[in-house]
Amino acid sequence: MNAHAPAASGSILKQSSAVWAIAFACVVAFMGIGLVDPILPAIATSLHATAAQTELLFTSYLAVTGVAMFFTSWVSSRIGAKNTLLIGLALIVVFSVLAATSGSVWNIIGFRAGWGLGNALFISTALATIVGAASGGTASAIILYEAALGLGIAVGPLVGGLLGSVSWRGPFFGVTTLMAIAFIAVVVLLKSSGLEKPTPTKLSAPFRALGQPALAALAVTALFYNIGFFVLLAYTPFPLGFGALGIGFTFFGWGVGLAITSVWVAPLLTARMRRTTVLKIALPLLALDLFAAAVVVASQVGLIVCVVIGGLVLGVLNTVLTECVMEATDLPRSVASSAYSAVRFIGGAIAPPVATLLADAFSPSAAYVFAGASVAVAFVVVALTTRVLRRVDDGAESERVEAEAISAGEMV
């Protein structure tokens, strides 16, 4: 039996203004993951694009995020956390406004790639900075970050739906405005003198980290699991058949479920059973949910139920997989997280266009069969590498380890 959740010391409200500024920016950054979800059909219609082309909005974003994650620890260790945060925020502002003013789906795809680079730089640095600037206790800062993550993932589709019901450009302008406010807040409120001086890391470190058997097993698991995640998130707006607002509310329910289980349910489960056991239970449940979506794809109610249930299971998997990565090796946690996250996002980048192509070639059900089969592969990888992963079931994370885990590994 494990006890992984750090005990809170101090109140979540007892934080400096700098911590609140970064937390606000985190909410907006995580909103960007699901923000375009409700407007995918509208973009396809307005810009005369195919469903497969609009799905590339996720692919370009996630592919660049994944590749960039290999290098963000190297960058931040040399230019400092504040500069890394500001560069990331500035890139998001620039590329979101370019996307908002674009008249071509291919231009938006390219601008989403730049957005992904900014997001990688920001997210990979945000929590470590929150912990370094926290004045109300490290555990409280971590809880605040988890809350920001959950809130952003939940609210993103809803805001996208509300603004997207006016115009598909609305969500992009919304992100531009909010991230510009966050940029100013970080400039004014976060003092570099109060942050720890970074220790430079080698550029090759994340690549060499994948040579560790346990980390490699978890990365492969996450790659296939993330295919299921992003088929559910990115492809579902098309068979769902709602307008932007209906899609937004559907995925708001998905995000709320994900937030609840990642923040509260996952720690309860890992306190009572081994992490690998939780994975062996949750992965088959997610696969079954996706196969059920393949069966009920023609029913709006059935598909909504599958989406919300999927969010509940995904929250558990996000947190537990991240904790596993942090315990898998003796490598610096930032290096392990960067390597794991980079591979993980490749799965997310592959999923949306492949799902759409399968749906066009066969039927909408094929996309969910592909997703369910991928998650089943992830389960098989965990089952076959249980001995290699034995270490992840032992010990408890310190508060800072937990912080680093969430920072780089729980980005989706």
C-alpha cells in the first residue's frame, strides 16, 4: 500500500502575487488544449477544409510541443525560469493572434505549431517556478497548480464553445487577450532574484534517458494511451453533430471529470494499491469506453456518456502515469519528464488525422476502434513490463518531486 499525496502545509490561499500570476497563466495555457475543440467543424465549414485538415490543428500543436519538450529543460537551465516563461507566453500571444486573423486552414495549422512551442516552454517551467516562489507552503502551491490544470482543461472547451458560437476566430482572440494579461502579470509580479539559480543540463540528456528500460516502457505506454486520449478529444466533435456551444458543454463535462479524478481520486487509489495495479485497471476501462463509443457513435446521448466517462478515467491515468515516471529512474526528474512527455505527445499528434482518415475510409466507428485498440496495446505494455516497473510501486514522492512530476508530465 502506498501513500503518495503530500500533506498540505499552509493554506492554498496563502500565496504570493507572483504565484497567483503564474497560476492564472497556467489556467489559460491549459485552456489552449481544448479551446479549438468546439470550433473544428466551424473552421472546416468556413475555410472549406476537410475534417482531416482541421484535425491537423491538434497534430501540429502536439508534434511541436513534443519535440520541444526534449529541449525545454536545456533552455530554462541556461536562460532562467522567468525568461523561459515570458518567451513561452509571448509566442502563444503572437501565434494565437496570427491564427485568429488567418484566412487559410494551412496557415492556422502552422500558427498552431508555433503556439505549441510557446506552450512547451511555458508549461515545462511553470510549476517549478510556482514552487520556488511559493510563500504559503510548497504543498499548497502544488495543489494550486493542480487546480489550475484541472480548471484550464475543463473551462477550455466551454470558453471555446461560447466564443466559437459567435465566430470561430473568437477563441483565438480570447487566448491572445488572456495570455497578454498573464505576460504583463509575470513581468511585474515575478522577481528573478527570488528564484533558484538553475543548474545547466546537457542537450542530450532526455534522449539518453529513454535508454532506461523503465522509462522507455512508460513512454511507449503513454504514446499508445495518448492516442486514445486525443481521438476522444479531437475527433469526437465531428460525429457528435452539435454546434460550437453544444460541443463546448460536452467537453466541459469531460474536463470536469478529468479534473476531479486527477486531483482527488487518483491519490486515493494510489494510497490503497500499487500504481501498476491502478494502471492495469484503468487502461482496460478506458479501452472498453472507447469500444463502447464505437458502438453508440450514431447516438448523441450515448457518445456524450462515453466522453464524460472517458474524462473520469483519463484523469486517473494522467496522474498515475506521471507519478510512475518520477519514480522509474534515478535520473533528474526534469530530464525524465521531458523525455517521457516528448514521446507521449507523438501519440497525441498521430491520433486525430489517423482517426479521421479511418472514419472516412470505413465508418466513424473505426476511429474509436483504433483508439480502443491503442489503449489495449498500452495495457499489454504495462502487463509485460511489470517487473521492470517494480520500482514505481515503492516509496513516496517528496513535495518537490510531486511538483516536478505534474509540471512536465501532466500536460494534457
